[in-house]
Amino acid sequence: MSAFYAAVGALFADPNIGREAVYITEGGAPQLVRIVARRADAVTDFGEARLWSETTRVDLRVAEVPNPRPGDRIEIDGDAFLIQGEPVRDRERLVWTVDLRPV
């Protein structure tokens, strides 16, 4: 086990950073996973205008969710979201970052 793998595991296990969620593949069974939620605002330039929007992104461990796909569902504290766009893995290939939209 690498130091990075151990550090990621500790971050996801920390109750102040990680939290439980339910991951459901399209047409699959629910699976309890740990996530790190990021609910940052995004500012996008569009010509001369700047558009503000709320975003919901979460990090998932590759060890728990090896192949997240658009259309898969994540439930966080009773709120349901669908993955939109292609998930992106980190440099060490330990964490997926996925964009979510409410269902």
C-alpha cells in the first residue's frame, strides 16, 4: 500500500471530511460508499457576461467505485443526484471527481 493510498483512505474515513452516500449504477444494486463533497460555486465567462451557478461535485474512491458512468445515481442525505459528464481521475488514479445534477 502506498503512502498516497493510505492518506486518501484517512481523508475519506475522517468524519469531518468524508461522509456516507449510496451509489447506484444504472440498473444496478445500491452500494454504501464514502464521499468527499464539494459544493462550490462556478463562474463561467460567456462573451462579456459572467455566469454564476451552483455546482455539486463529489470525490469517490476508485477502490469503492471502479467505473462511475454518466447516469449513475448518488444519494446524499436523502437527496438524489445523477452523474453528468465524464468522471475524472486524479493523478495517482485513486479518486474520481464527478459532477452531479439533482434528480
